[in-house]
Amino acid sequence: ELQIGCGKARPVRAPRGVELHCKGWRQEAALRMLCNNLDPECGERPDDLVVYGGTGRAARNWECFDAIVRSLLELEDDETLLVQSGKPVGILKTHPWSPRVLIANSNLVPRWADWEHFHELERKGLTMYGQMTAGSWIYIGTQGILQGTYETLASLARQHWGGNLAGRIVVSGGLGGMGGAQPLAVTLNEGVLVCVEVDRARIERRLRTRYLDAMTEDIGEAIRMAGTAAEQKRPLSVGLLGNTAEVLPEMVRMGFIPDVVTDQTSAHDELNGYVPAGVSCEQAAVLRSSDPGRYVEMALDSMAVHCRAVLDMKARGAVAFDYGNNLRAQALKRGVENAFDYPGFVPAYIRPLFCEGEGPFRWVALSGDPEDIAVTDRALMEAFPYKERMVRWLTMAEEKVSHMGLPARICWLGYGEREKAGLIFNDLVRRGRVKAPVVIGRDHLDCGSVASPNRETEGMRDGSDIVADWAVLNALVNVASGASWVAYHDGGGVGIGYALHAGQVTVVDGTDEAGLRAATVLRNDPAMGIIRHADAAYGRAVEVARERAIRIPMINR
Ligand code: NAD
């Protein structure tokens, strides 16, 4: 009998090994990845079905979770399961090449797309927050953001200090599902981090998984530890128990200005994500349910104070950037008119990669055996020896990154490379070099899959920041190309109404058919990034389209 845990028998854990419980590997993969999102080793608060990013959920409630599991176990190879905001709502006869699951999460008609309406519908049990990879079942733990954060900081270090962060101090907030990657990303770049986190348990979790080096409750001690390490050019990460809206202004008052300041608290969600100044985590939980209106007011006030401190640090010489949690827009609501004086990380550091069709390619070994990931790592290093940063990253990841749940890996790959990697993985499965099929997916934070004017599409050259057709086309393209499951969400990292985005996951089981499907998806999905950026007049994207013969009727025929 299948032992994965369920509403009644938790914890949930994905099945491992080569035995199929479903009628095909695509259904089995969806089942394992859904369970993996809620594995206590992987998700942040699995008892509440919360995977990461504030309240990003894998299923609407435990009853829905059980019904999704049952549906996947019964699903035929020519049927498609429909999931509406974490609830299984239909099973339709489709085609063998169609996706096995189609998911739509958190979408509201634009006129009403805000937290107020969302929370009202959530209370009525009609929707759930899907974040990006939570509700689309391809979260791989904190590693999922680690390489992106590492690359972002490496790019920052190249722009400002010629390559690394040695001797530099970074201040940030949040050690949650994604924010927890910051300490390792900074120390891998040889820098020093002080990360302010209000929840002791989150700090302890990052210490346990070796993402974080040390912890203190004292601001003076944190500054001293950071200063000494920076002087000695020794990498160090310190978790400082406290509230960003209190600690950052205090740092400014003390005259302590770091080299870099950013933030990854869940500022995108003023009710369930950000803890206001002056209240502990426990008090916050009580206030949230006893007086949600007051909670929201207090959280927004604190975000304004927090954002002003970031602006003060920038005015005194720190490099400030927004790390995609919408803190600036929240502060603007509270009258911080110059909140957008510091840039988001995409226009500052990531857009050139998007113009190459690069994005957060990730994969998971369904066998559950970490050796399978080691085999895929080596295969990529052999296939792309010229990608020096990728080789450096994979070598470090092998040594320093603990797996959370099913063994997984992330590495940014561009147009052409993703298709090649997918075919290599399919071949490894066919030849028995890895023990079971491999799941290939990505974050929704990708080059051609998202419309998010305060993040991925901030400051587009042609002013098309809020045009959302691209995200819809991306979802449709992935369905047409034969992905195993496709998801379309509102909200993601920046909150309801601020972003629309799509994701795909594709399974390779070693068959020719899986190879063809994977190649089609992994070619067309990043092609959307080239097309989107070429259309927005980015010269490099136009060049890439020409070099690689991507047909764009009014640019490159
Ligand atoms: P999470 O909810 O798992 O963690 C947020 C953490 O912030 C929690 O540990 C919480 O205790 C802490 N926190 C909340 N308010 C605080 C305060 N005032 N002071 C100190 N600590 C506080 O969320 P996550 O998955 O880590 O994501 C963090 C944010 O980053 C979210 O807004 C998310 O949407 C955004 N995000 C960014 C990217 C990116 O690419 N940059 C990717 C994913 C998510």
C-alpha cells in the first residue's frame, strides 16, 4: 500500500524508487512532487499546507490534498486533471501527448485582484495562494533560489568591486524558504551577511541545514562579528534575532552602514507575511486573527519605516536593491514617495541573462537517490565545459548544498542549453545511468513566463511592464508543446494583483516520446523569453533570435 501520509496520517513524504503507484510516470511525478512540497524536510509549514513565500500552498486543504492524490492514482495516460486553486475540480479525456495536470491558482478578474478580495474568498474556501512553485508542485527547498541569489550577488560584486564580496558586509532580512538562501549565497561569494529574522525557529533551521554560520540576539554583537570577519576577509553569516523595521533604523542611528542592503521578509503579504515592529511572532499570530485590520495597518507602517532605513543606508553609500518582495510598493502606499529610488534586482542584475533565454532550470531525481543528482551534475559539466560559472556552481553545490526532500538541483541555462540538458537526462534514464525518471521544471521567475512590473518586468525598455499577454502565451505554449503539467498563477513573490505568471514541469522517463516532448517544451519555453525581450527592443535578444533562427515575424523572418 502507498505510504505517503495524508490529511489524517501526516507527515507527508514522497514515494521513492522505481515502483509506479500511478498509471504512468507523469502522473507519478506529479504525485511525488506534490508530496515533496509538503515533506517537512522541504516545505516551511507543511501542517498548514504552506510550502514557502508567506502562505504559498500546495493544496487548498487536506481534503483537497487527499482528493488530488486519489485522482492522480486513478488518472489514465490520456486524461487530464484540472486543479483550481488547490482543489481538484475535473478529470477530462484528452490525448496521450496532453499535459496530465492543468493548474490555475489565485487568479481573480483584474478589477478585483487585491488582497482584500482574495482574503474574503479564501475565508469562504474558494481560493488559495499558490505563490510560484508551491501550488505548481516544483518547489525544491531553499536551493531553488540559492543559485539565483548567488548569481545576483556575483553580478553585483562584478559591477561594484571587481568580482567578489570579500571584505564586504551585506545586511538583509528574512530567513524563510527563499530568504534562507541568502547566508550561503553571500558566503559562497566570500562576503559577510547580517540577516535579521524575527522567528527564532527559522534561524535555527538554517543553522541546522548549514546555510547559516552563527546566531545572536544582540545588534552590537552582530555588527562586531561582521566587522571582524570583514576585516579579515573571512566569509561569515550571522542570523540576528529581531525585526527589520526596528533593527535597520537602529543600525542607521548607530552609524553602521553596510556595503549592500536588501530584504527578503515576506513584505508582499501584509497580513500573513510581514511581522510589524514591536510584536513577537507569537503575538503576531494572535493579533492576525483577533484584529486583522489593525495588523495590516501596523505591518504597512513598519514597512514604511523599514524602507526608509534602506533609503537612508543608500544615501550614505550602501548599494541598495529590492529582492522581489514588493517592499517598495508597500512603503509607497504609506507615503514613502521615493521608495522606488533603489532598483529591483532584475533590471539591475538579471535582465541580460533573460535576453539569452536564461532562467532557473531545475530537476529532481524521482528515485530519491542523491547519487542520481551527482550523475546529472557530471553530465552537465561534460556537456557545457565552457560555462565556467555553471561548473563552479555545480562543483560547490555538490559539496555544500544539503538536499531538502527529494534530491534536486538548480542551474540557470539558456536557449538551446535547456533542450540539450533535457535530452541528456532522458538518455541517462534510458541507459539506466540514473535509477528512475527525472522531473524537469523551473521557477515561474523566468525570462518569458511572467508579467510583474515591480520585479521581472520592471522598467522594460518599451514600457510594456504591465502587459500580461506574454505570461498567458507562455502557459499556452507549454500546453501545446506537451509539458507534463502546466500552471498559471496570480501574485507570486509580489502579492495578489502585482504579477501573473506561468510554469511548466516535464518528466523524462527514457522513452523516445518523452525525449521529443521534453525537447519541444525546453526549446519553446525559453524561446518565449527571447521573443518577449526582442519585442521589447532589447538588442541582445534580437541578436540571439537571429543567431539561433528563432522566427519572429516582424523582426527576424
Ligand atoms: P517566507 O514567508 O518563508 O519567509 C519570510 C521570513 O521573513 C519569515 O521567516 C519571517 O519570520 C520573516 N519576517 C517577516 N517579517 C519580518 C520582519 N519584520 N523582520 C524580520 N523578519 C521578518 O518567505 P520566503 O519564501 O523566504 O520569501 C521571502 C520574500 O521574498 C517573499 O516576499 C517572496 O515572495 C520573495 N521572493 C523573492 C524571490 C526572488 O527571486 N527574489 C523568490 C521567491 C520569493
